[in-house]
Amino acid sequence: MTDPNPRHDYSGRRALVVGGSIGGLTTALLLRRLGFDVSVFERTPGGLDGRGGGIVLQPDTLRWFHECSDQQPEQVSTSTHYVQYLGVGNDVVHREEAPWSYTSWGTFYRALLADFGTRDYHLGEYAAGFDEDEDGVEVRFVSGRTERADLVVFADGISSPSRTRISPGTTLDYAGYVGWRGTVPERELSPATFELLHDSISYSVAPHTHITLYPIPGPDGGLAVGERLLNYVWYRNVAAGHELEELMTDKRGFASPVSVHPGQVQDRFAEEMRRTAAEVLAPAAAEVVLRTEQPYLQAVRDAGAHRMALGRVALVGDAASAARPHAAAGTAKAAANAWALHDALAEGDGDVADALAKWEPGQLELGQRLLHRVQEMGARSQVSCTWTPGDPDLRFGLYGPGH
Ligand SMILES: Cc1cc2nc3c(=O)[nH]c(=O)nc-3n(C[C@H](O)[C@H](O)[C@H](O)COP(=O)(O)OP(=O)(O)OC[C@H]3O[C@@H](n4cnc5c(N)ncnc54)[C@H](O)[C@@H]3O)c2cc1C
């Protein structure tokens, strides 16, 4: 699919994208529209579509499907009509009409990959290093593979090894809390809990903690009410240092700074989490948590790059800046980075480094603005306890509350 009216056509030029998740695939699809011959390299050896987890959808994330794909946004998303806050007895303390749509990582990934195709999508390739010379960029993989291209985009996520090279000194900072995550089939909920939760994004707020719940596509992509999963993120404070390290050590003894996968959380931590859910959350939210077979964990961390471009090499998505999830805007920012890159290249004269230099300042600003906003939101929930039901400043949005 080639853009009908690009100002510059890059046919005959090659682009590599490192990292084949939502940011990487969106970038790859858009670069291909400009005429680039695009290859994606993803470190995970098997298919990635088993990754679960919900994503609140924002316009930038869906833009590919609105403007360029034969697949419609409704085919990859679920939706609800209301935002509500639940009190200690399941009473609705605030409710407003505010439609949102959601997807699961797996559903969205499968849809993007269906548009990109698997021919130029290479699994099991971990990029270890790169160098640039006058003719282009060389990327080296631990497999021994070496690839050259005119443009290289790193979309290699929150732990991006390339970030340290492009933006030296940028650190990945722990926010002071973790997100307990999980999903439960809607049909396994009690009728009262299903009735209360199925058409809303729901919050339960207690001192120094809050949980967000919303319905996402089922494991096979089922979108109908009753076929979906109820997905949640429950934010809980954990002190940095040995307490966090112990929690983030999985059943096999591997410690991760970022996540512990489903089925790998130590039993004693899952049991403590369930006990606390019953004590502090609204009963409907607690029921969802208690019915989760395999809860998993993400340590909430921020990183804000001060560079996103180095010659003909770019960083997009979480690789550039990762912002704690309170604005539900991580994938939207990754997609916005990709669209802006597309536009900068299309409007340029074919000089890739020049286009990247023009693209960089606006994207740095977008990342920094989001980072500051979500840090304030996080402090209101987890520190100062001023996260009040219905406050418009707490609405999701990449560019500001609600948009
Ligand atoms: C608790 C939580 C809730 C969230 N909720 C939302 C939400 O509701 N809405 C939303 O928009 N965002 C949300 N996010 C953020 C969202 O998950 C990220 O912003 C998004 O996944 C970033 O996409 P990405 O493509 O940049 O990176 P990633 O999805 O992290 O992908 C990076 C890819 O690169 C690969 N990779 C890494 N290193 C290499 C290498 N050296 N070589 C090759 N491949 C490599 C990885 O395997 C991975 O596939 C949430 C995040 C968290 C932690």
C-alpha cells in the first residue's frame, strides 16, 4: 500500500525497524507507504500474540485502521459508555457518560501484523548494536546477522538498549509503585458484578492505591458482551530496593526490573495481594481480582529521552520515553511518533537525517509533556491521596485530559 500523494517517494531505499510490537509495526507500515523496503526485527523467538493485557484506545493508536487499512477499528476493539467510581459498598459515587474503546495487546498486534505480513517480519532477532557511516546504518544482531539500511528506527520498548546510545544519561526511574494486572472472562463473574462493570470503565480508589477495570477482547478476539475479558490494573506502592526486588523475582528465581509474567508471580505475593483486595477495594473490583487465575506484575517506571534522533537512526514509542500509564497514552504516543516521522519524511527532500532532525523536537516535547502530566496524576493517587472521583484532570489522553 503506497501513499497516493507523498511529497517524497523513498522507493529503492531500505528501512529497518527493531522491535515488532505496536510502535514498531505502526512505524513499519507507515514507512512502507512512503516506498521504503521495510524489514522488522523482533527479539521474541515465537509468535507474540499470546501476550495479554488491555489497552485503552486513543485516536492516534487507531489512526492506521481509520485511514489506511481494510480492517475497521470496530473489528479490533470493545467499548463502553460510562466512566464510574465505585464506593466501599459497590455504590456508584460518580458516573458520567464518556465512551471509551479498548483492545487487547494480542488482538491489536494480530491486526497490525495482518496488514504488514510476515514475509519481512523476522522473529528471534535481537539487535545488539549499530553504527552509521556515510552510506547508511549497519545493525548487528546476536544471531550473527548484519543488516544495512538508509533509515533505522528502534521501537524496542521501555528497556531499549539503543536509548542509552542515542540519549546517553537517560535513566529508567521507578515510580514507587507496581501495577498488578490480570484478566477474568466476563462470563465467570457473578451476575451482579457483571451488571455493574460491563458498560463502564470503573475505578475503585482507596488511600495510596487505585484500580481501573474495563472489558477487552477475549483470548480469540471475541468482541461480544459476555465473550470479553474484564481487564484491570491495580496500582500498589512498594518501596524501592530489596522489597521491590523480592517481589519482582519470579518463581524460577529470575529478577526483572520491569515485569513478572502470568504464572510466574510467587504464590505468597499473589496470596497477600488477594487478601488486601478483599479489604480495600470495592467488592466488585475485589471479586475480579480474586477470580484471576494468573495475576501478573509490572513495576511502574518512567524514562524520558533527551534525544530521539542520531543521524539516520530514530527512537519511537517507549524506547524514547515511557510514561506511567495513568493517561493510557503509551501506544498513542508510539503511533503519534510514527505518524510524525512519516510526515517529516514525506515533506522532506529525501535527506533522511535532515527529516529526522526536523521530526525530533516536537516528539521530544510530546513525550516530556505526557511524562510530567502522568507523574502528577500518579502522585495524586499514590502519594497525596487527592485522586477525587470524576475530576476532569484525571481523564485519559495523549495531549491533555480527555483528548
Ligand atoms: C500497567 C500498564 C498499563 C498500560 N496501559 C496502557 C493503555 O491502556 N493504553 C496505552 O496506550 N498504553 C498503555 N500502556 C503502555 C503501553 O503498553 C506501551 O506504551 C506500549 O506497549 C509501547 O509500545 P512500543 O511498541 O513502543 O514498545 P513495546 O510494546 O514494549 O515493544 C517493544 C518490542 O521490542 C522488542 N525488543 C526489545 N529489545 C529488542 C532488541 N534489542 N532487538 C529486537 N527486538 C527487541 C520487544 O520484545 C518488544 O516486542 C500500559 C503500560 C503498562 C505498564
